Amino acid sequence: MKRLSTVLSAALFVLLASSFALAQSAPAEAPASAGAQGGLEPTSLLKPLGDNGWPTYCGDYTCKRYSSLDLVNQSNVNNLSLAWVSEGLESGSGPTGTGAPAGGRRGGFGGGGGTPTIVGGFGTGELNSGGPARFAGSVLEVNGTLYLSAPDNAWAVDAHDGTVLWHFYWKTRGGTHTGNRGMAMWHNNLYFEVADDNLICLDAATGKEKWSVPSASFAGQYFSDSAPLVFGDHLIVGAGNDENAPGFLQSVDPATGKRQWILYSTPMKQGDPGLNTWPSLYAAQHGAGSTWVAGAYDPETHLYVYGTGNPTPAYTTGRGPGTMDNLFTDSLIAVNVDTGKMAWYYQTSPHDMHDWDSTETPIFVDGNFNGQPRKMVLQALRNGYFFVLDRTTGKHLVTSKFGKVVNFANGVNANGNPIPNMEKAATIPGSIVNGDVTNYPPPSYSPISKLFYVEENNSLRILYLTDADPRGSMGLGGTSGGANFSFGSNIDAIDYNTGKVVWRHPVERNAGLLSTAGNLLFGGDGDYLVALNPETGKTLWHSKIGAEGNAPETYMLDGKQYVLAVAGNQLFAFVLNQPSSVGAPAVASNR
Amino acid sequence: MLRLTKWTFGVALTVGLGLAVQLGAQAPGRAGRGRGAAGAAPARPARRGNYEQNMRPLAAPEVIAHGKELYDANCASCHAADMLGSDKGGNLVASQNLLNDQNGELIEPIVAGSQASFGMPAQTLSKDDVDTIAAYMHSVAAQVGSQGRPPGPQETPGLKVIVGDAVAGKADFDTNCSSCHSAEAGGQRSVAGIGAKYEDGRSLQNAWVSGTTGFSFGGRGGGGGTGNPVTVTMANGDTLSGKLVTENEFVVVLTTPDDVRHSFDRDANLTVKVTDPDAAHKDLVLKLSQEPNGDTVMHNVTAYLATLK
């Protein structure tokens, strides 16, 4: 059985990892082997999302964001009430992380008296902006503790009551500080990336830094913010870059941070596959394809499937005619995590002229397709198209347009790839073209409804070319937009068999979705956290908590099912306000 | 603090040198580059990013000036005067070798021929000259903007935005716009004089396409609906009209002309009617976006409106 081999290789990896950790004379004060024992066993990550917490970016390897928890369900969701709100999630600034936050909102880091702040980093703290933390990633829940990150900062929080347990603060050297997407855990080690291109390993119990290694070249203008992922003895790390630099994905040893392999998103030398889709080797080597959103993993085939970002220059000429696809930007890539070799690819936006940045989270679904059982991968993209592929072979199954006003392409070709309409690229007199339909906010899939859920933003604007240099511009330069019209945002439910949108639920905006065995779909509608009926899209429950930063999550603790959402710089945890039915002992407090 | 002092010094240097490079060298001759008349590009900030290349201390001005002379004489024929490359040589500003270089150490081997197989022939330049050229190149790379935008002005001067056929545009205007807008002075929602109101074609086009925002008829911004006229009808038939503050599935909030704020829980007995003054513009944009010649129609109308001085 393939399953068995997975378990075997996982067992083998524990042995290897221990010996590796022993072999190197670790600089940490703790015994070198401590990181490879106890804590979160990598084998536990093979479990589907449910009563095992929220141990990875997506909760489990399939990225369905579907939890088997059903204590909260359609019959009682109207009793869902606030259990606690966190306080004190302030980003650090200054040399000690306790300097006055930017804007002078409040003095110092208010972690609630005695919360330790652990300081790392190679900067001085002057470039850290401080202030209320900006959350735009996943929260881990492991054994009653939540772990979450913001740019340059990470926290452990008590999952029972929201108390901040420790705060890690990284003095940055600079760089692009977009949202941090979250952390990974391996035994007692926590990992997260910081914008100035370091991968940091923390002791989960104390927040103390065990080590840091460069995750990319800071001088090369990379920025790192993706959520690392653990697959057995591999820690997968991505990076971003808006300047004309090659995107890449790498695997490192979770014990040491030592690189195991690197896979570039574009051809880097003569003879590399895909080179004939670029006007020159030079253009390919500077063609981008960032890797900043976590993908899904199939433990049977050891294939990790992830999306790559836009090519550069993003909006202008410089990448050959529209018939040159610019591989492997804007592609779904399957890489074998043991070898770093690409198993297959499928390009979701050939010759992208709109920064479609096709990194959105793919979802693995095992189900029937045209009456035959299939192992599939589903992905809805910023360019407004939805795709279904066979995830073992990369064979194309379905392409559909879920964005209502999408017009950048002249339909799709026989292989389902959108055909770019070069007249809808940025032009000097302006072209009317659709804007981003979705982005990093995580989608969800429910095996009960057999529907795929994703945010849908509809907009049109005039896209102008402002840099007419025949060599093209650089990075995201050379364009400007005007007359932007919104045609509304929705949460969509998509049938993967047809690619058709089954229902649309209008929202102001959405930051990601969660479905549960309680037959509920949680997500955001502007400042509201809402629970919808996954079959119909009808609202069943709502609470105004502020604009959410990422998808809601759920976990089980002491007999209670928590629904967790982050809004602003606060965590909001909801539980049923009636005693649950699982025979929990008498509840001592009513939190 | 030491770091602060260094940093401040670095900024001062960058500003000074940036200007020197720009003025002295006429913004290294990027063909067709320069600030446009459209007033789109903001003044160049002193520091365009906080990456290493933006913040590292630069060489003395005379070193950079000498480096530029050497670059122009030895490198510009292939890599272009502005370092952004040509058919014969790559863009050096985006070169990972340059970005990761400190004082020429990564450039020296390339000049000596280490990348000859990639088409970069060996050059006869002394180590000192290469390092001096590197110092100049770093001063240019320091001007790379946010999200990798190239150094220098962000807009090509003299871009011709108005390319449409004004005669065809009048016909398109009559077809698509005349039910609401007159071209006669004093007419209904008149567009007379609109061609004189905007200094460039892009602003004119953005204004007429977007509707009220561009015409300044009303104060609403964006597409969110805030500020739009709204009427709420309550269960007993009473109505309240004003400007919309918020509308979603759960509440509706408006302000009445007396500046009083009214909030309502949404339920089946409450009817809410929001008027979008730009509805016709949205419909037109949607229609044009789906038509093969939609952009041409837009360009023609812009060309026509530009004649209405």
C-alpha cells in the first residue's frame, strides 16, 4: 500500500532527523536533539482536519479547509457566542520591541503584564513600524495553544482564553512588508518567514529563537512572507520578489534549515524546459513567478502542488509576443518533495499581462468526475477562471469563468488555458479590462455539498500603458488605472463537475472561507463574520467583529468546538453558549 | 544612535547624488523616458525603498561621476546608457549580480569573461575601473522604486492618449450618452466645455467614463455606494430619504438632510431603495467591456469630447 510506505518513510525520517541534529554541533543552548522529539509529530499532519487542532496553514494537506467537527451545526449555530477576545497583539518597534507603536496609539507592547518579548533580527528596530498587528494569514492551534504571525512578529496565545503567552519580535533590515501568511510546526519547533528574507525557527514553548537562515537574497530584493509547510522531513519555503528576479521554491531540513533542494519557477540555463516560451534566456532568468501562498500535498505520491506568481515585467512588453507562454509563471506546479523535480505543470494564465499572480490555494478533492473516481486538484484564480485537473498527472478536466465581468481573454484553448487578448493589455489610450477576481483569501470545499467556495470580486477599469519603452518596464511598473467600477463581490459556490457557479452570496468583501461537518460555511461579509448554509448560501448567523484578515478556523478544546476569526489585531473565539452534548464534565466557568 | 546617523547620512547622500546623476547626466538617456505632461507621476521620493540597494552608503560623488564616464565609454553600447539593457546586453539594474555585489567583487569576474558563454565578452578594464563602474551602477540601482519600478521618471513623455476619431465619436456619443447628456451649453447634464476642463486625455477619459466622480456633480467616491441617495420604507409605510452611509444584509444607515443619522435593522418589512447616479455609466462600461470594438468606441468618444472646448 502506498499509505504504508508513507508511514514508513515518516518513521525513517524521524531517525534521520535525529541523527542529523546530533551530527551537527548545534549552536542552541538546548540539547541538539530536542527539536526532533515530542511536540507535533509530522505523521499527525496526515490526518484530515478535525479534532487534531489546526496544525498547518490549511489545517490539513488537502487544503479543503473542511473540518469534521460538527458540534456547531445548522441546528444550533444561532447559539454561537463570543467566548473571548484577545488583547495586546501589538507589533514591536525599536531596539527592544517595546517602543511606542507608530502613531502613538498606546505605549509599549501591552501583552498583559509580564508577557515575555523575545527579540531577534539584524536590524536596529528603526524600520519596524510597530502598532496594532496586521494579520493576513493562518493561525495554528496545537494542544491548546494558538500560534500566529504578522510581519516581523509572532505570538503564542492560550486557545482557552486568548491570553498572550509570548511575543517574538524581529528587528527588520527593511524590504516589502506585505501580510505574513502564517507559521509551520515540527515537533517543538515553530517556523516563520520575515520580510527581510530569513526563515526563523522558534521554540514553541518559549518563543526563543533556535536559529535563523536566509530564505532568499535580501540584497536581491526578495521578500519572504509565505507560510512554511512541513512534509515529513521537508520544510517547504517560498519567497516573493517584485523586481525582475526569478521566483523559486525550496525545501530545507526542518532540524537545521539546511537547503535540500531549490526549484526555480523559470528556466535558468540553456536546455532548461520552457526556455522556448521566452524571448531570451535573460528574460527567463528575470521572469519572476513568486511562490508566496501555500499549496496542497498528496502524501501518496509525495507531490506538492502550488501556484506560481506573475511574470515580470508584469504589465508591459519585454516577454515576447502574446504567443510566448512564459513558463512556468502563473502555473500550477506539482513537485516531488523528495527530489525537488517537477512532475507536471499546468499554466492557468499564459503570457499574463495583468499581474494575475496565480498563487491562489489549490484544493485536493477525491471524488467522481464524469462518473469515474478521480484524484483532482481544484483552483480558482485571480484572473477569474476556475480549473479542475487530475492531480496525479496534471491532465486538464475543466476550465470555467467564475468572474462575471472577466474579459481579458479570448476564451480558452483546447487544453483549457485562457488565450490572452493582447488588445486588453495596458495600452496608451486605455483598455477596459477586468480587475482581480480573487486573491490569497483561502477557498474551501465541502464533501457534504460537493461544492467549492471562493470569493468573487467583480470590477472593470481602464488600464493605461504609461511606460512606452520598447524594452518594457520593470517589476509592476509602467501602468496606471482609471475609472474603476465595482460590480459587486460575492461568495461563490462552484460545482467542480461543470465549473458552474451554483449560487452567489453578495458580500462587501471576504477574507477566506471554512466549511464544517456541521454543514456550515463560515466567512466574512465586510465587518461581519457570517455562517451560511453551504447548499444555498443563505445566512444562518452573523456577528460584527471588524474586517477579517484571513479565513475563519475551528478547533476542539475541552469538549467545546471553537470558531476562531481574526479581525483587526484581535482574535475572536466563539463557542455555543449552551452546554455541549458530548458529555463534557460540569463546566466550571462560563467562558 | 549610530544606525540612525548612518541612515540619515545615507538618505542625504542618495538625494544629493540622485539629483546630481539626474541633472548632470540628464537622467541617463533612456530613449523616450521622462515625466509626462499628464501630471501623473509624483515627485520622486528621496528614498524609493528600504532594500539594501536603496539604503547602502554610496561612493563619493566624484567616484560615481568617474564611474559614469567609464560606464558610458565601455558598457553603454550594449547595456544602454540607462543600464536597462538592449538587444545586445541585459538590464543591469535588475541584475542579481549587481544587487548582491558590494564593491565590485561580483562584477570583476564577469567583466573578466566568466559569462562569455552567455554572450558577455571579456573587457580590458582594470580592477579599479570595474569597481568604480560598480559604484556608479549601485547609485542607479539605489533609485529602483517600489515593486521593482525602474529608476527615473515613471511615465514616457508625450504619450498620445487621444487617438480616436472625433467624428465617429460624436455618433457614439449620440448613441450611448445623449439620452442623459447634452453637448449644448446649458443643456441637460451638459458636457459642453468638458474638453477644456481636463488638461490631458487620460484625465478626460477617466472623468467621462466614471461619471459623477469625474464630473464633480456629487460628492460620492468609488463604487461602494456611500453617499448615494437612498429611501427606506418602513412596515407602516412611512419613508425616510437621505444619503446612504452603510448598507449590508444586516443594517442600513443613512443621514437625512438635517444631518441626523438613522440606523435600521434589515428585515422583510423594511424596503431599501438606493439610487446609483452612475448606473448608466456602469452599464456602458460593462457593455463596452464585452464588445470587440468597445475600446475604440471609448477612444472615439474621448476624441469627440476633447473637441468640446
